[in-house]
Amino acid sequence: MCGISAWFGENASEMTYEILLEIQHRGHDAAGIAFLRNGKLKIAGGSGFVWNAINPSKLDNKARLAIGHVRYSTSGSYAGIYQPVVGRNKKIILAFNGNIINFREAATIFLGKKNYVWDAKAFVDILEELYEEHGNLADAIRDISSILKGSYSLVAISSRGEILVARDPRGIRPLAYSLGDEYLAVSSETAGLSALGLGWKELERNNLIYCQELGSCSKEILGKTLDPAYCAFEYIYFLRPDSFFEGINAHEARKRMGSKLAEKDYVEADLVAPVPDSGRSAAIGYAIRRGLPLDEVIYRNRFSGRAFISAPTIRRKVLLKKFQVMKESVRDRKIILVDDSIVRGDTSRHLVRLLRNAGAKEVHLRSAAPPIVSPCFFGIDMPTREELIAYSKSIEEIRRYIGADTLIYNTVKDIKDSVGKPLCLGCFTSLYPIKIRVDMLEVLFSRGRR
Ligand code: SF4
């Protein structure tokens, strides 16, 4: 998963940076900002959190056009690369959230070249080629949209001072904007704009915004209309709780998911404990529905990163340091532990052990998400089936591996009912909105192993 931001207007670099800080949860492998200065496109970025990756002294505080990106790698290596990424002729710079699954095929069609290893680089080079042909960023993205397969919410700027904002025809990833008399602001999530005190709208799927000048921005249709498929995992895990996606607030949707879990649960318990922070909203919904006390018995160190989106080599270390249990609150208690999802099972196993070691009498694990049985190739880091515990194990086997007394998952129907929008549910059903060959894509997107 990644996050993007943009600003057209005064203090563009600074405002782009401020928005990135608000969507930092969408990736901390790397971050970058690109801006336009005297007709030249410049980039500042590096590895880690926004405040480590981007040196403010490298930004131009007079720039009026900037785009930004926080990276959580879903393709390419974990280390060393970041967006925004510049085209080969340095005419445009692109930042996008998603995955282009047929980037080699598209590069062959448009550039006669297929040896790309990173979808973002192929994407920007194709876009630039078409931009040079059409002289217009909106026509360039339109030209390529019928060929591209995958998900993309994007921002791009040109050396002539244009900006393009676009969301793919299925709308798999979210994208929001705020348009005032003197600015255009863009953020992957509505929270990135509301946190700065700005009003916002979500960019409808299959739409683009194109501006050559502030005050003359146009909103246009991108390409052929396709059935919507909003990522269910955004609602379950990724979005900030205060964000809206297709008009649905993430916190409220998660509370409904927790309530669904509670409806099918008759285990006796003393308290409900959320896995911080991503299980909190579902735990609230669960506790309300069952009339049980909610207690924050697990402390999460917010500065050690999100284990799920950390590179495998450091994931274990992050996990060990990240959680501490309040022993006094769990000793001799029967605990319902609510998490947003179980991907690899490592975090759940670790937490159940911590709770037992702290004296919990029973630990019952509840997952707001259904079992994840298939990888994601549309922007979330679950690249191979082998990494997913529910791909090869039954629910009973997972329960035993994790060490919980009982384990209950929500169903796909529970998620559909909780969100109430047309969803991509591919990682829960193996039925994707785009026809794909899972085995081939597992190889193509096996990051850190190439
Ligand atoms: S496969 Fe899963 S994670 Fe990927 S876009 Fe679909 S719902 Fe989201």
C-alpha cells in the first residue's frame, strides 16, 4: 500500500509534505516529494518515515506545484527506491498508489521495450511518451487506460506546469481532493485533507482532474466504465479510522464488522481487548454488541512501525519491541482479543503468548476479516499464497498454531453487509475483479527475492 499527495498553489512543497505526514500510515519504507522549479522537475526523498526520508532544506518553498508519495513496497525491492518517479526524458513525474500488473506488456506496446522490473518506472515512461505525442497529460492517460490492468490512483506533474490527478476505472484505491480558488490539494485519504482543515470530495472512479492553470481545472471521464471494486482491505485495515472511502467512514464500517463477530459468539469472557491500533474499531463494535467491558490491555509502541508493512527481515524485531501487556488487567481474566485480520499469523501468535504469559486465563481470538486465502496484486503486500496462513491451514489448524482457546472469523457476507458497497474481495475468495494468473503474478511481484 502507498499514499500520494499533491498541492497546486502557494507553498506547494510544504503543503504536500504536511499531507504526507497525515497519510504516513500508508507506508514507511520510503517517501519522496517532487516539485517544479524554474521549469525543471526536482525530487527529494529517501528511505524511512517522511521526516527521515525528506530533507526540508532540499525542498523549494517557492514552488507552486508539488506531488508526494509514501511507499510501502508492493513491487520492486524493499530498499533503495522511492516515488515520485521521473520519466526518461524528465518531462513528467508520477506518484501512484496501486499495482500495474501488465506493465511489461504495456511497455512493449507503447515503448517496444519489456525489460522493466518496476511497474512505476514503466508507467511513467509510457505516460511521458504519450504526453509528448499528445501534448496533454489528460489525453496521455486516456490513451493508456484501456491497456492498463491493475489499480491506480495517481498524481503527475509536467515540466510545463500541468497537473493530472486520476483514479482507475474500478476505483480499487481511494483518492480525495480539495479545490479552492487558490489551490488544488490531493490526498490518498480524506483524512489527509480534513486534518489540514480543508473540505474534500472523493474523486469518482474512472475520473481525472487536469489543470494547466489554477482556475481552469477540468474534471473529465478517464476511459471505459467498468464495474466498481473498492478494496475491502482498505475498510478492514488500511484507512485511517477518520477517513471516508466511497462515502463510508472506516471507523463505522469496522464497528459494524465487530458487531457481526459478536452476533455469532457465545464464549463467556471478562473483557474485550483490541489489538492496537487496527483492531480497535472492530473491538468497540464487538464490545457494544455483547455488552462486555472494553479494555486496552496491550500497549503498542507507535514509533516502531506497522509490523504488517515492514520488510520481512525486520518484521520479527519490530514485533518483539512493539507490544507490551498490562499484567494487572489481564491476570486471571478470560479475554476476547479482536484484530482486524490474520495475515501470516505471527502477530496473533505473539500476542496470545504475551497475554498468557501475563496470566490470562483464556484468550479467544476474533478476526474482523475473513480468512485470507489468496494474494493481492492490486497494491497490498501479500505476494505469495505460502505467506498466508489461511491458504494452507484450516481454521482449527490456525487456532492451534496461534495458541488461542477459540478462533472466529467474519465471513465475506459480513464484510459486504458491513460496508454496503461493491467490493474487491479477491484475497478472501480468489475471485478478482480482473482476470489474472495468480502463479505468474506471484513470480512477477515477488519483491526482495529478485
Ligand atoms: S485482493 Fe484484497 S487487498 Fe487486494 S484489492 Fe482486492 S480486497 Fe484489496
